[in-house]
Amino acid sequence: MSEQRDKTSASQPQTAEGRPTHDEIELRAYQLYVERGGADGEDLGDWLQAERELIAKYERTSQKAKTVAV
């Protein structure tokens, strides 16, 4: 995760299952790493937090889309 990613990957569409892509999770985990000051040793925690945040985001987006479609 030490390699900085292009921010355009954050705007990639979600997967067909309504879940974040690997690249989206990786980018968010890297952002969390940077926000923590770049301290090593929390890569798994950053990954899991990023995954939770993005899944929640997609669930909210999915719920809004269902409401609009009705």
C-alpha cells in the first residue's frame, strides 16, 4: 500500500454485486494510512475499515436507487 494510487480509480463503477472493487478498497485503505500519518503495522485494520466504509456507502446508494425506482 505504499504506492500512491491515481484518484480516478475511486470513481470506478461498483461491481455487479453492489460491492466495492478491490481497487476502491485499496485506495481507501491507502487514504486511511496517510491520514494516520503513514505509520506502519495497521494495514489489515486499514483494509477492513475501508471495506466496511465502502460497503456501507454502496448500501446507502442502493437504497436510494431503489427508492427512486419505486
